[in-house]
Amino acid sequence: MATRIRLQRHGRKRRAIFTIVVADQRAKRDGKYIEKIGQYNPNTNPATIDLDFDRAVDWVMKGAQPSDTARAILSYKGVLMKKHLLEGVKKGALTEEQVEEKFNAWLEEKENRIQSKRESLTSAKDADRKARLEAEAEVNKKRAEAIAAKNAPEPTEEEAAEEATEEVAAEAPAEEAPAAEAEAPAEEASEEEKSAE
């Protein structure tokens, strides 16, 4: 009997959740299976994978062939790396201690990459949210200004005339001040001439 590690589809329309199973190759996709070894949820970012690692390694070592998607999942979780290292032990190239050391180093590196991806997704999400809030505040400010301008009482003709006279009156003293300053030095000069005589 040829065994396959593959996915069974569950969940609702457009929100599928997959169960990772070991099944006979001739069985239906969602039909009878030998053993359930995990769950895969592609709806989260990054995708959530719950896998019984030891059972998956055991089935791969026994010769179960994963489907393309299941192979990608097993590779992501390190099952195929562990199988590769265990094959080295069978051939005498590695010892059990070396296998554990190499696998733990690989696992740690993988976890660091996953963590950095999560952090970058979180920071990008926060930056996007902040930019949207600033844009929304700016739009609200413009909208409030437009409403205030629309609701402001229109100036009557009398008020418009008063504003015009105030502006003219404000300009007139400013123009007269330099002339007064020019007359002041002339008066001082005439006073000096009188005292000199």
C-alpha cells in the first residue's frame, strides 16, 4: 500500500483550513485516512502550522511520500531536514549528537527569520495605521474649516464699510508717521540756527 502525506480540506467557503493526514494513495481527498498528524491554517499571516513533528518524521522515514503542498509544509517545519540528517546517521557519516546539534542550529536560525518577519509585518501595520490616522485627521480638519466658513454669518454692507474704513485708518497713521519724523529734524536744525545767532 502506497502511503501519502497530504491535506484534507475543511472549513467554510473561501476560508479553508487543512488537516495534514497520512492516507492511502487510493483514498478520496477528504475520505478515510490512517493518521492525522497536523493542522494548516493559511488564513493567518504568517500561516499557522501545528504539526506532530515526531510522527511526521517517523512516517517520512518509513517511506510515506508527501504531496507538493505537504512537502513544502514539512520542509518549512524541518521534517525533511531531520530526515536528511538521520539518513546521514544510517550511513555512518554523522553521530546522533551531531545531528541534534546541527538540527538545533538550523531550527534557531529558522525561528529568528520567522520572528523578524513577524516584527516587520507588525511595524508595517503600525506605520500604515498611523499614516491613515494622520490622513483622516487632515481630512477632518479641512471638513471642519469648510463647515465653519459655510456657517459663518455673511458680513452686511454696514460691516463691510466699517472694515474698509478701519483698514484705511490703519494705513493713514502709518504714512503720516514718517512725515512727522522728517519735520522733527528740520525743527531741531532751525532751533540750532537760532541759538547760534
